[in-house]
Amino acid sequence: MAGEEKDRKAAFEAGIKLGALFHQFIGVPVSEKNAEILEKAMESCVKLQPFVVEVEVRIDREKLKSVSDMGYTSLSPDMLAARVVVEVDGSKAEGILEWNDEMKYPLMRLVCR
Amino acid sequence: MAGEEKDRKAAFEAGIKLGALFHQFIGVPVSEKNAEILEKAMESCVKLQPFVVEVEVRIDREKLKSVSDMGYTSLSPDMLAARVVVEVDGSKAEGILEWNDEMKYPLMRLVCR
Amino acid sequence: MAGEEKDRKAAFEAGIKLGALFHQFIGVPVSEKNAEILEKAMESCVKLQPFVVEVEVRIDREKLKSVSDMGYTSLSPDMLAARVVVEVDGSKAEGILEWNDEMKYPLMRLVCR
Amino acid sequence: MAGEEKDRKAAFEAGIKLGALFHQFIGVPVSEKNAEILEKAMESCVKLQPFVVEVEVRIDREKLKSVSDMGYTSLSPDMLAARVVVEVDGSKAEGILEWNDEMKYPLMRLVCR
């Protein structure tokens, strides 16, 4: 594969993983009790997908402290952060998902390297 | 089916529909532009399911007015309301999903009739 | 709460849990490698929800043996089984989700007790 | 933005959209009755997302002909096809999602142009 083509494909694959993670798991019941197992389960899902070499998922524990009267909440975009590294034929791309509080938006950005 | 058994089964079926609706669609990209088609699509999904005789889904337009800088948001529990009526062998049950602002919780409740 | 009312509410709550579980997790990337952690994560989610006293989630390992060329698949309805017991004010209801191969349908049924 | 950087970012954005679409909607109740409104609702969701200039979603009607005894099914990966075009600062990327029957896999691929 040509260098540029590999770079693009790596970027594409990184995007897939973040879009998938977000839309599969937003809404899942979460509290301080199961945040860790959820993070690990989410990471296990990303790891199965093609080209993934590294993945880290974090649920914001601070935001779990004052949830509903029921002691848990639904996972919301402002609680979820992730970082995934994919490698396509030697070309790496890193995708980052992070809540942007000013934009009120779960921003996904690409880090090339 | 005995009367009590039918009543319970109707209640069970109403619960299934609300749980399904909520967890399938929370997270979906939404704005004032597509709120109506999303409502209709969600209703169409509920109608396909067994025992359903009526369904109404509403996305809170007020809450769509001040969303992210991107002009849309992810459907969140506080925006979604629904009402479903199921009928099992003549026994009806109504399930209602409504955001409870005091509890900070998407409350689902059963109305028997 | 009157006896009948509690029975119905328990049935309703059992239904919510099964509908929620199914529609939250269908589509999640799964293989033999992460089936166990996914089961545990799913159980942890159900346990957080109100009235739940017992829950068991199973992903069919046999069906994971011959999946796609990519070594994993998306969790599909025929792979997922669950059993949840809820208790409302002393009244218990059990909901069971099990793939029915003849109907080609993920059947959810209520066991009262 | 440098040319290469824009190309990569466009590819990344195309990937996000396909991953999001797939994992948000797999599992949704579908039959010939609501396939069209679901397609339109899915397209409306993708259109809201940043950088999208074109989107087309198709649910395979043939596969809806022989579903469960209940007259509907859950949307499965082999039924869903999509094509999305994004544009980042003049650079376009096209992402395609199509079931690959030999691989038994919902393949997502990038078309650069």
C-alpha cells in the first residue's frame, strides 16, 4: 500500500473504533460500582476489532458521584473518554474521544504519528 | 389464560417495550431537524413488537434548543418520553416513560386498566 | 400496595430489564476472548437497576466458535440468554430471555412465583 | 490544513460515521413495514454529524422476507449497507459499509477521491 493510502486507512480505522464505542455504550447503566468492569469490557470490545494495537477507556468517576436518586445513571457523553491506536501496514493513527465542556460535545480527534 | 396471569403478562410486555426503546435509541444524533422522523421511526419499531396496540414517542423540543456548538446532540434520557399500550388476551397494560427532574431519572411506570 | 398490583409491577420491572439488556448490548463485538467479561459487565448493569435481586447473563460459546474471518462477531440475538429476578414489595417475578430456534426469535417470558 | 492532514482527517471522520451508524442501530426492530422510515431516520442522524455531505443507508428488503414467526426481526449486520461522503476543508472521503458474505463480516472500506 502506498504511504499516503496507509495513513488514510489508519485514520479511517481509528474513526470507526471511536464511533462504534460511543454509540454502542452510551445509555448503559453505570455507577461507581461497575465503572471499572464496564471500562474493561469496552476495551475488550475495541481490542477485538481489526488493526487495534492499543486502547484505553475511561469513565469519569467524579461525574458518577452525584447521579440520580436511584444510585446509578445512564452513561452519558460527558462521562466517557477513550484513546485508541490502530496500525495499518506499519502506519499508525491515534484517535481520541474526550468531552469538550465548552462546546458541550464529545469531540473525537485524530493524532497522526 | 387466567385473569391475573394475563394482567401480569401484559405488564411484563409493556415493560419490555419501554426498556427496549430507551436502550436502543439513547445516544442517537438529534436536533430540531430530525426529531419528528426519529419519533416516527421509534414508534414504528415499537409497533412491530408483539401485543402492542398503541404507542406514542416524544422528544422534548425545548431541550433541543440549546444543545452543543455543533447544532445537534445525542438523545439523552431527559429528552425522551413514551407511552405504550399492550393487550394480552384482552388484558391491557399501559407503560409510561417520563423524565423525572427531581429524581434525575427516566422513570418508567405502569398504568393498569 | 395491593397483592395484584405488586405482582403486576414486578412483572413490568422484569420486562424492562430484559428489553433494556437486549437492546443495549446487541451488536457489541464479541469472541471467546471477551465473552466472560461481557457477561459480567452486562450483569453488573442489570444489578444496578431498581428491584433486581438476581441476574444471570449467558453468551453461547458454541456459536462463537464459527464466526467471521475476523475472529469475532457482533453479538446477535441467537447468542444471548438471560434470567432476571425482581422483587417489588415482597412480590417476585422472573423474566427469561432465550433464543427460540423454531420461531427464530429471542423469546422473553415471565415466570411468576 | 496541509493536504495530507486534511485527507487523513476526512478519512477519520468517514470512519466515525460508519462505526456510529452500525453500533447505534444494530438490533432495532425491523420489517418491510418500517424499513423505509428507518433508512430515512438513520440518514437524518448521519446528516447532522460534522463534515457530512452525502449519505445513503439501505436495509436489504430480500432479507426481511423470511424473518421470524413474529413478522419482524432485529436489524442484523448482514442487512445493512451505507455510503457516506465527508468533506474536510476541501478534501473528500467516502466510506462504505457492506456485508461481505464470504467473510461473514460487515466490511467498512474507504474510498479516497
